Amino acid sequence: MDAVTQWQKQWFDYTQSLRREGFLDDQFAQLKKLQDESSPDFVVERTNVVNFKQVDAYVHQFKGSSAWIGALRLKNVCINFRNSCEAQNLEGCLRCLQQVKQESSALKSKLEYLFRLEQQIVAAGGSIPIME
């Protein structure tokens, strides 16, 4: 099997796994069918179109949830993200998306540790201290 055939098989298997896992649906396949030699980057060009208004709506909701649980750093990143959406700044949005991922992951780890500590305190017969 030559290299091109191997890559084609890998591509096929990978796209099938993306569909099974729910990352892609039939719409992506339809877009790929519109791609031809005259427009080889058709799907890439279409996927770069950003609906900033929709992204902003999602970020607004996430910001509210972050504020509701007291996740200050995550809320602040969402504020910056919304500003990038308003300015239709794709680079800023992508940067903020990475920051949201990083802050969410860091917050998750910190809260998991905090909750484990609380469980240990309660299991040992103690009570959770009150935050001031």
C-alpha cells in the first residue's frame, strides 16, 4: 500500500470516528461534496466563517454561569472574549477560547482538590470552615 492510499484510509477512518463521536454530522459530508478541483479549500473557507453574534451569546451565558459560582478569573476571560466578539476580532476570540479552556481546566482541578479536602474533613468528623 503506497503512502497516499494509507493517508486516504486514515482520513476515511478518522472522519468516520468524528461522525460516530458526534463532532461532525451529515452537513460536513455535504460540504465536502461541494469541494472540487476548482475550489479545493471550499470546506476550509466555509468553516472559517464565524457567527460572532452566536459565539457572543454562548460566551455571555458561560460568563453568567461563571459569575454565579464565583469563578472570577473565568468570568474575566469571558468579558474579554465578549469584547473580542463585539469587535469581530477572530484572533482575539481564538486567544480567549484558549484562555477559557485553560482557566476551566485549572478551576476544575482546584475545585476537585477543595472538594476532596472537604470530604476528608467531614469523614474525620469535622465541619467545613466558613469562608469569610
